[in-house]
Amino acid sequence: MAEPMYRMIAQDLLEKIQSGTVRPGEQLPTELELRDSYSASRNTVRDAVKWLATRGVVETRPGQGTFATQRIEPFVSTLSADPETGLSGMEGAGWLSEVSGRGRAGMASAPRVEVRVAPRYIAERLHVAEGTQILTRQQERYIDRTAWSLQTTAYPMELVAQGATRLLMAEDIPEGTVAYLRDTLGLKQVGHRDRLLVRPPDENEVRFFKLPDDGRVSVVVVVRTGYRTSSEGLVPFRVTFTVFPADRNQFVINYGCVPGGEPPGPAEG
Amino acid sequence: MAEPMYRMIAQDLLEKIQSGTVRPGEQLPTELELRDSYSASRNTVRDAVKWLATRGVVETRPGQGTFATQRIEPFVSTLSADPETGLSGMEGAGWLSEVSGRGRAGMASAPRVEVRVAPRYIAERLHVAEGTQILTRQQERYIDRTAWSLQTTAYPMELVAQGATRLLMAEDIPEGTVAYLRDTLGLKQVGHRDRLLVRPPDENEVRFFKLPDDGRVSVVVVVRTGYRTSSEGLVPFRVTFTVFPADRNQFVINYGCVPGGEPPGPAEG
DNA sequence: GCAAATTTGTTCGTATGTATT
DNA sequence: CAATACATACGAACAAATTTG
């Protein structure tokens, strides 16, 4: 008896789920039934169920029961620019076309526009003083009616003063803000940098994405900084934070010549 | 009493940790001490500690006690190629130079070379029949003596027959295999695709990276597929799976002209 | 090297609260 | 309102891992 009883019960239930004896979404026996069938105390079967819940194998609903979790069909976003349109899967129209191109229904909220002073983590990336006025545009995106990503882009208010007034409008800029700023101000983005990191979700993200309230499901944050040339060399002029729940998102980056079409399915190794 | 007692205890301990009253790595009071100071039963303080442990705030060590967790200093890997060397932060010498360039000590094991039949997920990506002979090279990488990533690259055995015999040697190819295959076989990689996904670690990964045995810390898998041209168009000729623990790794991708030097610090938004 | 003390881990039993049907 | 199912809380005992003397 190297393994404690609650682990053996958990293992047995896990096998029933992985083998398909209990299908995704299906209800497991109640705690009292499990107590009888495994001849253990209710607390012990609860330990087993909690072990599985922590690992995302089952979820418990008070008053209802314990259920095998459903896997969400992941969506693959292309971070590199489409060679045809020059848009990546993160910008307005590029995102929508990528979603519908995969036969899924995309929906983006109207941007929530705010003017505020730059917090430290934005000021650092825009190379402005902490407390400088900035403009943020926040958009919620849904795929197949499920919350999928949360995007916030920050610009220096300077750009609005220079004439990029559409940034202030709470409406989409379908051609993408990079193209808009180029056409309006002659501001050319000569390059950009993406930074990816994985962290536990904060409270807002748990609520918006309906994530389990333990930190089990992480979010991927893509920080995209756009650069232009100036007398001081390359300087940032916009930064975008996009938050993706890690359980329903994958990313693709293409370099040079690669075949088009569907990227391959999920990876094991 | 909206909040259950174990949550209030957990909240109180969390604040002590976040405010620095209990420093990272420091030991918390024992369960019996907590039971007395909160006037609760030992099982209830255990529920509180477990709630914190699930979220990675504390870790418990049998026979020792409960400790506030230490954050690992993340390492940032550049996925895009260095404009100077043409190497990315994932290939042999490119990786080492990126690590030492940040003032950290990198160490890579000698590759473990294996010849085997292609499992499905590799066969799919190399566009060969399941069961075809392939060559895999697996390397373990350490930073500051901590296990940092696990990389496996698969090639069709065909390449060895054509003369790329150094692939069979259990030793590094410092110039990178892409350059080696080009110089030896004239095989030119015209592009590649990276696919990133986040998933819970498997048993091997938990052991190698010393991750907590619940699925709390995920791993990031970077699947890199290299393409060459042939009479049938673009075809894959190598695929690399690199596994990174998400708690100690970040990624950067540069497009076009971007400033060099240190990328900015960790993100909040 | 061993024994004792300390600390967390497992398991039982029981009672009551809260959410859902 | 009643029945059902999970959630919280208490108490108790023994097991297993680690450190200390």
C-alpha cells in the first residue's frame, strides 16, 4: 500500500474518464455513492475528487454533482503578418478574417476608449514618463460566443493632438491602426516586437473568461510594441497587451517561406 | 459570515506574504501554531494552507513545514533569428550566446541520439508515413544549474543516408544543424513555422524540471518546423519540440527593425 | 547510526451550512 | 417546501518524512 487510498480512488476515476467509460461533461457518481462503492469514508472520496479537480479533470457544482470536464477546441492565432494583407491575426480585420477562415464565429466588442495617466508598466514600454497622458483602447473578443481574448492598446495622447482623432472614437478601425496612423500622420511602423509570457489570471480575467477560481488555468499575455524611426533612432509609439486563456489558445509564427493552409493539430511531445 | 473561515485564514496569510511580513522562502507557523492563533481546528487551517498551495503561494514539505514560495527569475528566449548570426535563441550556439549575454550560466547536455519509428504526431509534421525511420536528437538545457528546457529534434533517416552523418554523433553541432545540412547536402531551409501551446506537464517533465506534482505550473511547447523546396513545393524536413516550464520562461519575437539591447521587464497587464 | 521530537499527510466519524432541483 | 448534493468545520488517531540530540 504505497499509494494512499484517496490517490488510488482518484487514479481509478481518472482511468474511467480517460478510457471514455465516463464521457466529457458526464456526471460522476455522487460522493455518497463513491463512498459505498470504494468502501471509504466520504472525506476520503472527497480528497480523491479534490485531487482530480485541482488537475482540471473534473469539476464540482454544489447541489448538482461532479462532472468530467469538457475540453475546449483551441483556436490558433497567427502572430506574424499575413504576406497578402500585411495584417497579423491580432489586428482588427486580420483577426476577424482568421477566425471566419477557420469556420468559426468571431465577435469583437466596440473598443472602450479611456484617457489616463500611464502606469509604470506602460510608461516603461512607451519610453514616456510615468504619469504622461495616454490613450487606451480595450476590446473584448469572442469566438463561438465564448470569451476568447482581451486586448488593450496604449498610445501617447500626442498622436491624437497631431490629428489621429479616430483613435478617440469608440469604434473599430478595420484597416488596422498601423495603416491608419501611416495614412493620417505619415507615421510608419518600421518593426515591432512581441513578448510572450504565461502567468496566473487576475480577478478580472477569471470573471471575464469564466476560469476556475484556483489559478489552474493560466493566461498567455502577448505584449506587442510597435517602433518608428526618429532623430533618436528607433522609438516605441504603441504597445498592445493581449490576454489569452491558455486552455483555448495556440499561436503560430511564420518566418520566410512556409506552406499555407491549416497548421497541424495539437502537439503531444 | 459570507466568507468561510478557511478562506479568511488563507487571505490573512496571503496578505502577510504579499506585504513582506513573511518573506519568500521563509517558513510559516506550523499547523498547530496556526490552529491556536486562529482558534480553528487543524483541519481548517490545513484547508487554508492547501488553498494557498494550489495557487502557488506556499509550498508544504512533509516533516519540515510550510514555506512562502520563491519566484524564479525568468529567462527570455528570442525565437526570431539574430540579424547578425542568423541563429535564433533555440539553436545550439545561439542559445548559449543569448544566455551568457544576459550574464547567466548556460549548460547543455550532449544530445541523446535515437533512431526510431515515427510516432503519429511527428509523422504528421514531417509528412512521412507513420512508422518511417527517423532520427531524434534530445538535449537538456540548464541555466544557473536549474533545468530550463528540454529539446527534441526529429529528422528523416534519409538525411543521414544522403551524407549528413554528424547528425548521428552524440555531440553538439555548434554552427546549428540548419547550417550543417546546407553545407553538407545543399539542403536549404527557406522558412520555418513556430507553433506555441501551453499544456500541463507530463510525468517526465514534472520530474526533470522539479515541478509541483499538481498541474499548477504549465509548460510551453514550441514546435518548430523547417521547410525546404522540392518538386512538390514546400515540404518539411525537420521538426523540433522544445518544452519550457512556464514559470521561468518568456519569449520574444522581433519583426523588422527593432532596437537591440535588453527587452523590457515583466508585464502586468 | 539511532532514537526522540517535530511537522505534515492520511483516514475515519459526525454535524451543520448552502446551492440546486 | 422538501430532497439531494456538495461545502465547511470540528475532533481524533495514526502514518510518514525530516531534523535534532
